[in-house]
Amino acid sequence: MTGSHNLQMYWLESGEGRSMEPFPFAYNIKEDRWAPAHDTFLLPPEFGAQVGHHNTIGEWNQACMDCHTTFARPRFVDGLEFDSHVVEFGISCEACHSGGEEHIAANRNPLRRYAKHLGEEGDDTMVDPMKLDGPRATLACGQCHSIWGFRSVEDKLAWNREGTQFQPGDDKLVLRWMMEPTMADASEELRKELQNYNAGYFDNRFWSDGMVRVTGREMNGVVESPCFEGGEYSCMSCHEMHPDDPKPEVLDAWRAGQMRTDHGNTNQDCLQCHETIAQDISAHTFHAPESVGSSCYDCHMPHTSYGLLRGVRSHQVSSPTSRESIDTGRPNACNLCHLDETLEWTADYLHNWYGQEKPDFEADDRNIAAAINWLLKGDAGQRAVVTWNMSRPEAQAASGTDWMYPVLSLNLNDPYAAVRFITYSTLRDLPGMSDFEYEYVGDEAVTRPRVKVAYEKWFNEIKPKDHVFDSSTLLQPNGLFQPGEVARMLELRDDRPIFLAE
Ligand code: HEC
Ligand code: HEC
Ligand code: HEC
Ligand code: HEC
Ligand code: HEC
Ligand code: HEC
Ligand code: HEC
């Protein structure tokens, strides 16, 4: 099995040595349901069951095991055959703490054990990531949580035979390099990688300005954050792997993202280093201190990444601008809460509050809510992320929910299974929709008729009778779509194939 608490994929004996053959269905734990494996990833419908990944014999051996096991040695033999070995089928102690042989040998001596137990200084026969400097600590996790490639064919072969030679505590990867498009040596290396893999390699993983956009590859974002330059910043600034406090409520909160139990997932994660902002939060955020609009994370690490059928926090600390949305298509943090406002609205506030220069906008960015633009004209990656953000209570507090039903109904017929899944889960959780039935796996013949049913259910049963809709929502005051507008915008939709390689 690959995966544990969100999504599980399964592997069978293939008969080709120790090569694994994929089981074609995956299990989604939260939904308690099975689905074809390819319908749990964001990939073009034409990839279907044939191409894409997770569906060839040996895929586990040559890709998944590198990050999903401890001390993987893929050991390619011939054709489809591998003779793979692992130490553990999961992420175990030595993956983060380095090899334990010396530690175990040393501590056979009970006197040493007691001395260490009573002393303060810890035990240097074993690496504790919490005690490493920022870059080393980050790399201990980033050896897996990053987009990496091999420097040469020889290095790839060495890895294939002997597995990783990197140990937590080392200051750089061995045999491999982290593929960071903005790094000095990247252009040459990345060009080679593009030749090795395919031209989509970059687009499948990064926004066009080089910000990583898929989950499980957090180190690419962390090292690009301005905070990383201080030398202290690492995964352990915010995460903790073994909480000490056994109280169930503490563990439940921890389990959500394995955040530090002392201040994890609060503004304190940032304020531990940026103390001066703490003196007057509102002077910086322009929202009341207790408002969700004063959350450092939601403006500086918004959910613009994607993976496991949901929006995921970007791990690159950045500040919201309207420019990023124009230049890269990445939704800015303000509009991910203020979904019903236009891009120009955001630019005006960013200008008035933070002195940012205001760009020129096309008519739709001045007149139509940012979310509607992204949902109708955007590419599949934008549609997935924005639709997921519509389900956040923070976003619903800022932009209300009344206007969401019609546009979500439209996307129940999205060509991408992942977008349909997220659309349905967002719609289902809106007031009055819990009994709406829908199946996201299937072709247009199954999904198209549900558009009308969902819209009419809203119009007849849920829509507040006297609500007057704003023209920026593409609705007429009474809740009917403005004639011709949906068709006009769908005509402009960015249909380039999107495959997000999480
Ligand atoms: C050997 C590779 C490897 C190393 C080293 C590693 N991870 Fe992971 N990590 C993974 C994989 C693979 C998963 C998904 C596991 C699963 O559910 O099957 C994961 C899951 C996680 C999750 C859970 C995400 C969720 O959805 O809840 C967090 C948080 C995390 N890792 C943080 C870290 C941190 C912090 C470190 C360093 C101290 C680290 N990891 C080291 C491979 C690794
Ligand atoms: C570069 C390292 C890396 C590779 C290679 C990799 N994964 Fe992952 N995978 C991760 C990390 C890290 C996570 C945790 C991400 C998160 O929780 O957001 C993860 C999460 C997952 C999950 C969900 C785990 C859960 O939370 O239940 C599944 C399923 C999964 N990967 C399948 C695969 C498959 C199948 C392959 C091979 C085709 C693969 N992965 C290759 C690093 C990797
Ligand atoms: C995913 C990475 C990871 C894995 C796997 C892991 N640890 Fe840790 N370990 C850490 C980090 C990071 C710390 C620093 C404290 C913290 O985050 O809780 C730590 C701290 C510790 C400590 C110091 C005491 C403490 O709580 O601070 C001990 C002992 C320890 N780990 C033992 C183990 C053992 C035994 C295993 C295997 C069963 C294991 N660890 C697996 C990352 C990991
Ligand atoms: C371990 C310490 C540390 C943590 C934790 C940390 N930062 Fe930073 N941050 C720094 C350092 C050091 C710099 C670079 C020097 C500076 O500008 O203060 C920086 C720079 C920044 C900048 C850019 C400053 C500029 O002038 O352009 C922003 C924005 C920022 N941090 C936001 C955050 C946010 C938001 C969080 C929490 C999600 C956070 N930081 C967490 C240390 C940290
Ligand atoms: C400035 C704080 C901060 C730093 C530094 C940080 N993270 Fe996170 N991380 C978060 C927050 C907040 C979440 C979201 C937790 C939640 O609400 O579920 C998160 C979520 C994750 C997830 C789960 C993604 C998902 O939602 O499926 C993984 C995996 C992860 N982080 C790994 C890492 C790794 C590895 C590093 C270092 C390379 C790192 N993080 C550095 C704050 C941080
Ligand atoms: C409502 C959105 C918003 C929230 C919430 C927010 N910030 Fe910012 N922050 C910004 C913007 C926008 C900028 C960029 C200003 C510019 O364009 O230079 C910024 C800039 C920064 C900077 C660099 C410049 C400076 O003022 O020092 C730091 C550091 C920073 N934020 C930290 C934080 C921390 C810590 C928190 C949480 C207490 C936080 N921010 C909450 C919007 C926000
Ligand atoms: C996490 C969600 C969130 C984020 C991110 C956020 N806001 Fe807000 N904002 C709110 C909420 C909720 C309110 C309603 C009043 C309150 O709680 O402060 C609000 C109120 C406002 C208001 C006043 C009321 C209104 O709607 O006219 C303005 C203006 C505003 N936000 C602008 C921004 C800008 C600009 C940004 C980005 C720099 C931003 N917000 C980021 C949630 C958010």
C-alpha cells in the first residue's frame, strides 16, 4: 500500500521479479469510497486510464518507493523487472534520524544511558532534526519533500543499486539535486531534465514564476521564502513529529497537519521571529485583530498549491499582489477569501494600504468577481484550487455563499474528474445541499444532467426570496444568469491540458 491517512493506493505481485503492479482503484478515506486511481489525480481526461502515472508495472519500484519507504533500493534488472529492497514500507525512524547502529552500540552501556538521561546535552550518536540549523533541518525532511532529480546517469544508477547516500544532518543531497527553477545552476540542469522527461515537467509542478504548486514538495517553497535566509527557518519552525502531550484534544489538533503543539498553526508561528508586527496586528493587516483576515498564514501562505483532491498551503512565504494573478494566473490571497470581489477591488486596497502599484486591468477583471473569472475562464489547476477555497469557512465569512451555487452547479460538468470531485464536495457542504446526489466518476452523459438539477434545486428551494444579486456574480438581480455571459466566458476558457504531478 502507498499512502495512509488521506488516500490509499494498492500494489499487487506482477510476476516480473519484485516489480509491483498497480491495483486500478484507490481508496479515499475521508469520503469512505473507492474510485478509479486516475480519477483521484488532476490530469487531462484524455489521459484516461491509458497514460498518466500509477498504471504501469514497476511504477512503484521506479518512482513511489523513493519517497514512500525507508532506505529504498529500486534495483532495476531488465525490461519490467526490478529486484527492489526496502528497510521499511513507510517513513521510519532512520529516515529522519540517520542510521542507528552507532547509537545502539553506544547505549548498550547502562552507565552511559543513565548519564545521558540525567544530563542535558542530548546524544550526538543520533541526529535530532530539531537541533540542526535551518538548512540542514529542512533538508532532512526535504530529501523526500522536494522536487528532485539526478545529476547524471551514473548517479541515477548508483541510487538505483545502493539507495540514498544522504543522511539526515548532511548539508546537501548526495547524487541528487533539488530542482529549483530560480537557483543559479538551475537553467542548465533544468534544461537537461526537460530533455530527459518531457516539456511539461516544469508546468506540471511550478507556477510560471517558479513557485512550487503541488503538495508533498514543501522544501522547494521553504528555501525560496525570504525567511530562509535568516538561517534558523525550517520545517521545525512550525511542525513537530512527536508531540509530548498525550491529551486527546492536543493530539487531535496535532494530527491535522503535524503542527507544533506549543504554537503550531497560529500567528505565533510567524511572530516568534517577526515580533514587531505583534505590537499592533491591525496596523499591518487592516483587519480587526480577531478577524480571520488577520491570519498571517492566510495572506502569506494561502492555499494555492494542490494535491490529494484539495487546496494545500503554499510553503513559499510571499505577499499578496494583484500582479501575480495577472502574470501567473495564481489566485492572490485576498481574492481567495474575497472571492466575490473583483481583481481590481483587491488592487485598490493593496494600493491604498500597502502602497503597491496598481496595474491596468481588462474589463472582466474590473467588472466580474475574481472567483467567477477563474472558475469559468481559468485552467483546470485554477478551477480546482479556487473551488476548494470556496469551501473554507474563512472565505465564506468574507464573501457569503448565496452567489456560489449557480457557478458551482455549472462546473459539475467539468471535463476534469478532480475538479468535479472538489466542486461537488464544496457544493454539498453549502446550506440546503446535503441531500443533493451526484457521482463524479463518469462521463458527460452522467454529469451534464446534474447541472440543471443542482441549479434548479438552489433556485426553487434555497435562494433567499428577496436577495438581489450583484452583476459582478454574472447573475441578474433575480438569480438567473445574465444572457450570453456564461457562454462568452466559457469560450475564453483556458483549455490547455493540466497535469499536476503531486
Ligand atoms: C523518507 C521520506 C520522508 C522524510 C525523510 C520525511 N517525510 Fe514527511 N512524508 C513523506 C511521505 C511519503 C508522506 C505521506 C505518508 C503517507 O501518508 O503515506 C509524508 C507525510 C508527511 C506529513 C503529513 C501530511 C498530511 O497529509 O497530514 C507531514 C506534516 C510531513 N510528512 C512532514 C515531514 C517533516 C517535517 C519531515 C522532517 C522532520 C518529514 N516529513 C520527513 C516522506 C518523508
Ligand atoms: C518526491 C517524493 C515522492 C514521490 C516520488 C512520491 N510521493 Fe507520494 N507523497 C509524498 C509526500 C511528501 C506526500 C505527503 C503529501 C501531503 O500529505 O500533502 C505524499 C502523499 C501521497 C499519498 C497520500 C498519502 C496520505 O496522506 O494518505 C499517496 C496515495 C501517494 N503519495 C502516492 C504516491 C504514488 C503512487 C507515487 C508513485 C507514482 C508517489 N506517491 C511518489 C512524496 C512522494
Ligand atoms: C518524519 C521524521 C521523523 C521520524 C520518521 C521519526 N522522528 Fe523522531 N524526531 C523527529 C523530529 C523532527 C524530532 C524533534 C522533536 C519533534 O519534532 O517532536 C524528533 C525527536 C525525537 C526524539 C527526541 C525526543 C523528543 O521527543 O524530542 C526521539 C527519542 C525520537 N525522535 C525517536 C524516534 C523514533 C524511535 C522513531 C521511530 C519510531 C522516530 N523518532 C521517527 C523526526 C522524526
Ligand atoms: C525562524 C524565523 C522566521 C519565521 C518562523 C518566519 N520568518 Fe519571515 N523572515 C525571517 C527572516 C530572517 C527574514 C528576512 C529578514 C527580514 O526581512 O526580516 C524574513 C522575511 C520575511 C518576509 C519578507 C520581508 C521583506 O522585507 O520582504 C515576509 C513577508 C515574512 N518573513 C513573513 C513571514 C510569515 C508570514 C511567517 C509565518 C508564516 C514567517 N515570516 C515566519 C524569519 C522568519
Ligand atoms: C511557517 C510555518 C511552516 C513551515 C516552515 C513549514 N510548514 Fe508545512 N505546513 C504549515 C501549515 C500551517 C500547514 C497546514 C496545516 C493544516 O492546517 O492542515 C502545513 C502543512 C504541511 C503538509 C500537509 C499538506 C497538506 O495540507 O496536505 C506537509 C506535508 C508539510 N506541511 C510539510 C512541511 C515540510 C516538509 C516543511 C519543510 C520543508 C514544512 N512543511 C515547513 C506550516 C509550515
Ligand atoms: C490581510 C493580509 C495580510 C495579513 C493577514 C498579514 N500580512 Fe504581512 N503583508 C501583507 C502584504 C500585502 C505585504 C506586502 C507589502 C508590500 O507590498 O510590500 C505584507 C508584508 C509583510 C512583511 C514584510 C514587510 C514588513 O511589513 O515587514 C512581513 C515581515 C509580514 N508581512 C509579516 C506578517 C505577519 C507576521 C503576519 C501575521 C501577524 C502578517 N504579515 C499578516 C499582507 C498581510
Ligand atoms: C482569511 C480570509 C481573508 C483574507 C486572506 C483577507 N480578508 Fe479581508 N476580510 C475578511 C473577512 C472575514 C472580512 C469581514 C470583516 C472582518 O472579519 O474583518 C474582511 C473584510 C475586509 C474589508 C472590509 C469589508 C469589505 O468587504 O469591504 C476589506 C476592504 C478587505 N477585507 C480587504 C482585504 C484585502 C485587500 C486582503 C488582502 C491583502 C484581504 N482582505 C485578505 C477575510 C479575509
